[in-house]
Amino acid sequence: MWRNGDLMRQLGYVLLIGGFLWLAHEAFVGLAPDQYAATFKIAKGMERWGEQLPRPLAHHALWEQYNQLRPRNWVTLLPAAAMLAGGLLLGAPKKAPIVINRVFTRPQDIQPRVDEVRRDYTAVRQPEKGVGYRRRLLQFVRRTIAGSAYFRARKPGEHDKEGP
């Protein structure tokens, strides 16, 4: 059975090569006869002018040829998009397989290491913050709020009472 990575790689090659062959076919077989037919059809009515072709007529002839050949641009975009998708599939990095090696150990073997980590954790841990810390924090918050523009602009006694 194919692995997922191999399938994606093969799909990338198929899209890249298929898109290239499609573009080559369009360039050498499909586009040239269409362009010749469109040019011949437009130029057939201009023979009576000779080499002295008026500028508006030449401009109109070029636009007419452009409009007749414009659908070919969309046909060219499809194989180009297929080639882009193929290149992206081929250029995508292949995922490394995950290898899991399980090592079974007895709890008695790792207990000294766990005790060492616990000792390090308790040594680094910050002490609990006491009542003085909370009191200073509340004082700082009161001073910050009292210093705001809303409370500085009030009249004394304006907010002392609750309710109407």
C-alpha cells in the first residue's frame, strides 16, 4: 500500500508533468493555428489598403484579434495552475516519522530525582505575602483613583452620600 507522502509526491509529479505537456501542446499545436486563423480573417478585409493602412483601422484590427484570442488565456491558466500545485506538492517538506521509544522504569529508580526537584522548587518559591503587602496595595490603589481627573474635579462632599 502507498504511504500518504508517496501518494502526494506522485500526484505532484503527475500535475507538474501533465501541466507542462498541456502548455507545450497549447504553445505548439493549439495556439498557432488559432492565431493564424484569427489574423487571416481580420487581414482579409484590409488587402485593398495595401501598406497605407489608416491608424484607427489598424488599432481596431489589433483589438479584434485580441478579443478573439483572449479565451485562449484562460485555457493557458489551467495547466499553469496545475504546474503550480504540482510544484507546491513536490516542494512541501516531508514529515519526519515519529518514533516513540518507551522506556519503562520503576518508581524507585526516579524517586531521588523527584525529591531533588521538589527541594529546588521549595527553595525558589516566593514567601506568602502578608497583611502589610495588601494594606500597601490598597493604599496605592486609593491614591491612584483619587488622583484621576474625575475625582480631582469634584467639589468637597459631593460624593459623600449614597442615593438621592
